[in-house]
Amino acid sequence: MSVYAIYFSPTRSTEKIVKLLAKEFGTYGEIDLSKQNSGENVRAFKEEDICIFGVPSYGGRVPAPALERMKKMKGNKAKAVLVAVYGNRAYEDTLLELKEQVDLCGFHVTAAVSAVAEHSIMHQFARKRPDAKDKKELKAFAEKIAHKIKSGDEKEISVPGNKPYRKYNGVPLKPKAGKDCKGCGLCAQVCPVGAIPAESPKKTDKSKCISCMRCIQVCPKKARKVNKLKLKIASMKMKKACEDRKKNELFL
Ligand SMILES: Cc1cc2nc3c(=O)[nH]c(=O)nc-3n(C[C@H](O)[C@H](O)[C@H](O)COP(=O)(O)O)c2cc1C
């Protein structure tokens, strides 16, 4: 039996949460779907394997590159645990969309989790989450999931979400490099969708950019930013929906 932490996680909150859950099952392998070439190879799993799939919610949906990169996986009835990580607004159809893809790949979905993490665009929402309370709760979720799997309980789960899925057209916040950019190219190397040309990393291809904010997070000079005014307006619009502390949930 092998355990895998499989995640799309541009700013690494999803990665942290998936690993926190995976740790409860012992040692685990990692598949990082944030890497541009990560969907190229066929990956086949065994029935006894446990795969923990984590994605952030983008507009209440699974980020398109994450879905695309899962398509060549062959579940062969391996057990899947789904994790939707969201920035304290809502995750709407994310778990349902993730479940449908994972089902299509031939996994058996045994549990699902929604978990709150600091908003990767508007950091004032869910700041510093997952915090100690979240971590304790997520650990308890993992124990319950492990118990379900160990006991051989194969009960199908249902997750919240509606069809047709919410429309998602991206967010109009595309990071740009300012005068502090030294052209080191680190952002171009790690961009999940190749939106930053390696030969001129000051530029961003807006048609490819998914606004994941990874380039801002990794820039050693803090030279990449989104438009301040647009960010402020977006934050004001989101304030009411994001203010109160949202909860983590377990679906077993
Ligand atoms: C483009 C984009 C769209 C987002 N949409 C939502 C959303 O609809 N609801 C929400 O609660 N959080 C939303 N968030 C916040 C992320 O889901 C959250 O910060 C998550 O932890 C980011 O995961 P990561 O750190 O693994 O990249 C969005 C973030 C980005 C970058």
C-alpha cells in the first residue's frame, strides 16, 4: 500500500494541508500538479493505494490546469480523499468538480475535506490560517478517514456542489514586475502555466496567467505586484463574504 499527496498549490497552502492529512497515514509520496509538465505522464495506482488530492478553490471551481493534469491518472479503484482549500469566502462547486474528475479516472472516493487557508490574493482574509485550531481539527479528520479505510467501509460519499458548475472567467488581477525586478527568472521557472517568458521575465502573458500569485510569493526582490487600486476595490467587494471565520468540514 502506498500513500500519495497529490496537489495543485501555487502558494503552498493546499500543499501544507494535504501533507498534514497524509502524514497521519505514515510515509507518503508526492505528486506536485503545480509543475507545468506534471500532467504529461500516465500514472497508474493500485487498489490498495491511498491518494489525497488537494486543490485550491478558484471562483468556487477547480483550477483548470489541475483538472487537466489529473486526466492521465489511472485510479484502478485506489482510495481517494479529496481536499478543497479556500480563502474564507466559499468553495461552492470545487469538491463536486474534483470528485467527478477523480471518479472518471477510476478512483474510489472515500472521504472529502474542505479547509480554510489564508486568501492568496487578499491576505487579510483568513490570515495565518490554517492555525493551531485548524491543524488539530484536520488531524482529527485524518484519523477518522484512516479509521474508515482500515475498517473496509466502502460507503460512497456525496459532496456539496451544483451542476452546471458556477461560471468562472478568472480574476482581473494579473501580477506585473516593477522597477525592482532584476530579471533573475525564478518566477518564470515556477509559474504553473508558463505565463512568464524566461527571456523577459518582466512581462506576463495575460492570456495564460491564472492569477495564482505564485510569482509574487517567490520573487526575492518583491518586485511583482498586482494593481493596488484594483486589489483594494476587490477587497472591499469581498469584505462581507469573507469576514466571519469559516469552518473546515469532513465528508465521510
Ligand atoms: C484566482 C484565485 C481565485 C480564488 N477564488 C476563491 C474563491 O472563490 N473562494 C475562496 O474562498 N477563496 C478563493 N481564493 C483563495 C484560495 O482558494 C486560497 O487562498 C487557497 O489557500 C490558495 O491555495 P494555494 O496556497 O495552495 O495556492 C482564490 C485564490 C485565487 C488565486
